[in-house]
Amino acid sequence: MFDDFQSGEIDTGDAVIFSLRAGSGPPLLLLHGFPQTHLMWRDIAPMLASRFSVVCADLRGYGGSSCPASAPDHAPYAKRALAADMVALMTRLGFPSFMVAGHDRGGRVAYRMALDHPDSIDKLAVLDIVPTADAWDRADDRLALGYWPWSLLAQPEPMPEKILAGAAEAIVDNALSGWGSSPSVFPPEVRRAYIDALRAPSHIHAICEEYRAAAMLDREHDRSDKATGRRIRCPLLALWSGQGALADWYAGEGGPLALWRGWADDVRGQAMPGGHFFPEENPPQTAEALASFFGGISQRSGLPSPSL
């Protein structure tokens, strides 16, 4: 699926991060969500590699990356720590500044990078998320029932770990089919890879720690930034599922763009066809939107003309 990509593992100091790299041009980091790995970019990354130096990385605790020991406050799995991993990764690859797109959990790491490392991030794209504190502050039964990992995986150990360990297939199948996307989008080998990524106890614990951090430290970090007036300085693109939660839940507040404009001045975006996993449902449209935002589409990219 990544035939022309070179794989590697880089020690960032606190974690060993697995990544794939291909292409030339401006550097672009792609980050995955839950329950995915870098495999979510299997169709989009080759399209973008005709125009950009593309890096697809597994977040710490996910996929081929390591699982550092956690702590009682879950700080090793806060987005601040995961963001530092990615800045270190890109620096070691020769990219002291770069652009980044993140889906789901990866989007939360991406915007934390833009806040904590503003000189490193040139442009930012967040896919199907709103800021973590905003989501928690507006949470109700729809979030608790519809996006159950937020509350279930944030429970104290070992209960969530035991659930994941005993029901990896059910967890993946529920996520891939229950958030507005069609299960047929995911080839059997991709589905199996996502399930296998949830098999190892160390990864199971790391993923639960990441959700615990999101329910605690990530919210505190967001609220601290708000209180001090810290904002995202780079241009921001928000893309969200046209048939998913974000299209409806925040309509009364002006939708996802209005929420992101509370964090950044240069914000643009649109709804995308498909469910939560629209990058895997509609790779050409997603690649087109990203390429248009990050710097245009080359004549050899094979992508349609940008519509943004």
C-alpha cells in the first residue's frame, strides 16, 4: 500500500516513532486517529507525495511506535507529549518547520503542536474534530453514547484495558461501522491490521492512557491557553463529515468553523462527503482539499482541480 515509501523508526528521546516517508517538496506530516494507524493514509499519501515530502507517522502507543511508561497524571500520553514526539521526528528527518494534517486523535496532536511549537508549524489541517476542551464542555448523552471511547477508555485501569483486550474485533467493527462510515470502505487486510494493533497489552494500555489524558490534562492545557489568550498563529483548515456529528451538534454555535475561529484567526473549511472516516471513504476529495490548502496541486499529481 506504500510501495514507494521508506519506513523507519526514530528515537525522539521519550519514544520511538515509526514513520513512512516519500515524495519531495514542502514537508507534510499526516497523523491518524483511533482505532487506526498510519494505514488510514494508504490512498491519500501517494497522491500527496507527488507534490509534498510526505511523512506518515504512528502516534506513540499506536501501530509501530513504542509505548513509553505512563504516570499517575497520564502526562506521558497527553497531546503535549505526543506533539513533542512529532516535532522531534520531523526535526530529525530534516524538517524544522512543516505542515501537518491530523484526523481524529491525530488532529488533537496537530493543533497542540501549533499551540506549543508555533515556529514549527506552517499550516494546520484538522479532520473531523473540534478542540478537546470545547468538545468536553459541550458533552451530553450524544457524545457519551455515540463516541463511547471518550468516556469508556478514560475510566480508571484496568477495566477499559480488559474490555479492549477481550473484544478487539468488536471494538474496531463498532467504530468503523458506527460513526457514519460504511464497513465496505475498509479492505479486510486493513480491518485486520487495525484489530491486530489493539492486541498487545502495552498498546492497549497506552491507548487508554491517551484517552485518560484527553479527559484530564488535555482539557486543562486547552483551558489554560484560552485563559492566557494563546492562539494558533498559522492558517487552519477544518474538514468534517457532512453526515456526522460535527455537522449537527454545533450548528447552533455556527458549526465547527465558528469553534475553530475561537482559537485561530485564519480559518477556513468545509463539510466532506462521508462519515467520520471520510479520508478512507473519499481519498481523492480529501487529498484535493488538503493539496489545495497546503500549496496547490502539481500537474503530475493526477488530482482534480481544487474547489476550495
